[in-house]
Amino acid sequence: MLKGKCAVLGVTGSIAAYKIPNLARLLKKQGCDVEILMTPNACNFINPITFESLVGHKCLVDTFDRNFQYSVEHVALAKKADVVMIAPASANVIGKIASGIADDMLTTTVMASNCTKIISPAMNHNMFHNPIVQDNIEKLRKFGYQIVEPEQGMLANGDSGDGRMPEPEVLYEYILREIACEKDLAGKKVLVTAGATRESIDPVRFITNHSSGKMGIAVAKAAMLRGADVTLVAGHVEAKLPPFVRYVPVESAEDMFRAVTQLSDNMDIIVKAAAVADYTPLTTADSKLKKSDADMSIPLKRTKDILKSLGERKRDGQIICGFSMETDNVLENSSKKLVSKNCDMICANSLRTAGAGFGTDTNVITMITKSGAEELPLMSKEEAAHKILDKLLTL
């Protein structure tokens, strides 16, 4: 995903430096070229050889190191970098950058860089809340730096507070958002639905389906990585929710109908990947229904058709994509749905196809538009999500 991209990681004098080798490993695993800059103080917490073994480059500390391959190292790295992240960022380095001081390899490189710069503060709770440090952080925000807010938790000195640097997986997502994809959806508002709705029978039982929400979550994350402002309306899901998206949790089909119709008018693209119940109990019991020796029947009523409602109120320029899970006559049934729901595209798949359907990490999708059908081969849901967005952009 990150092949051909370069991330420069700046490491300062903080105990949290021990987390950064894992961040470097995550980036390398995705094919990213990783360069490491360390302050002299950082070398007291972690040996540069650790990073050199992981990334395959010399770890730079000394601005005047004459054994390095570039003649003017900080300028060369600044040009090479697609993103610069300083993590952990000490109060000292934050203050220097905010004041325009460039007196070591890390700060001179940051000062010469034109790419996105991300700062992840890590320090004692009281130091983080010192008004001088807070003022320096606000100055960096004003200058366009991204700030990763520290987490609450146990700090190195045993205190508890909000000066702890997030885990490498969180920092990795910040970098991924910046450099993984071309921002061809920048300025677009995208609404995605995902997961299964649950229709209550009584306080204990409900009717649902086998949807894991993985496909809708993959679409939401792909749209976010491509620069969209994403809102995810999700029922029950069995996959990790994507970062940097607005999340609206819902339970029932009625909940999802209300949430989606309240949001839809402001959206440029709507992708309805949720598995919404077609029927719900006519009444919901206030108390647990007791079993008896006799058979039980539960009267059902139709739920509101969210996709049809969106099609009826679709504004000019708005793109609506629905999903169609079938077991028989996939193309025929899904093509009818395209017309009856007034959609721009239907993503159809079959439970009978190996690798497709509920709960899998892969899918086999046929994208149906008014101009025809395009069948995609078996691929991961993440890859399929990007193919779907590619197609929607052509519409």
C-alpha cells in the first residue's frame, strides 16, 4: 500500500521512544521507505542500531556527519519525505520547532520539509499542560502541523494523566491517511452504511442476519484514505471501525432509516452496504416471552425501504450505490433493483460464490450501472472497496 512512499520518523528524548521501532516495522511491512532521525537525547533511550536493523538506512543524529551519502543531509531528506512524523515529541523539540530553532539534524530537516508534518507529544501530564507548551502546540497547529493528541493512562513516572503517546498502530493510521492514496475524493461528503440491524422480539431476543459489516467498513476506510469526509452509520459489526470517520451507531432498521435520511441531503456519495432487516416484529414485548409446549409464531411487518427512500429524494449530482446479496438470478434481480430503487450503481454478489458473502475477508462483486455490468474477480474487501469508489467517480 505504501510502496514508493517515504516516511521520515523523528525520535526525541522520551521513554516512549521504545514504541517507535514497531511503527517503523508496520510501515516497512507495507513497502514504505523509512528514514529515522534522532536527537542526541533520544539515543539515551534507544540505540540507533535498532532502527538501522529495521529500516536498512543509517539512523541520522549528527548534522555534520561526513560519512553520510548526501552532501546536505537535511535538505535531501526533506525533499525525499512524503510525510514527517515526530514521535515521541518532547516539550523541548516542540518548543524549538514552534520558535523556528533548527540546531540539530531533526529540527533542521523539519524546517526544510514542505510535506505534511505530524507531531505526537509525549511527556509528563503537568508538563503537557504547562501553558507555554500548550501555546507552542497551538502555534504549530496554526502553521499547519497535525497534532496527535496524547492518551490518558499511566505515565513513566507512575502518575496518571494525558501525556502518554498513543500506540504505534494509532500513529501508523495517521501516516496511512496522509500518504496511502491519492486524494481524489477530497471535498466530497460520503455516507456509508454497514453491518446488520437487530429487530427486537423482547428484551432478550432479536431477529438479525449474518452480516459482519466488513464490506461497508472497507468502503468507509477507503473513502477516508482518498480524502473524503466520511460518515459511517453502522449496526452490529464484527470488524474494527476505521479511524478518522464520523461514526453513528444504530440498532434497528428504523434507527438506520432515521439516521440515514437525516444525513443524506448533505452527501455527495451514499454507499448502502448494510444488511438491513426487511421485516421486524409487529410488536415488541416489554418482558421476556416465556416458552411453552406449543409452537410460537411471531407476526412481522415490513421495515421502511431505506434505499428506495434515498432514490426518491436523490438530489442532482448525488450518487447512490446499493448492495444486493442474492442466492439465485443475481444479475437479473440486481438489475431490477437498480431501476426500482433509482440507484446509480448496484454492487451484486452471491452467497453461492466461493469467497463472497457474509463474514469473509474477500468478495466477488459485479458492479451494475445503467450502462452495463462489470464483474470483478475474487479480491480482498479492501481492494473491492477501492474498485467501487473508482467506478463511482466515473459516474
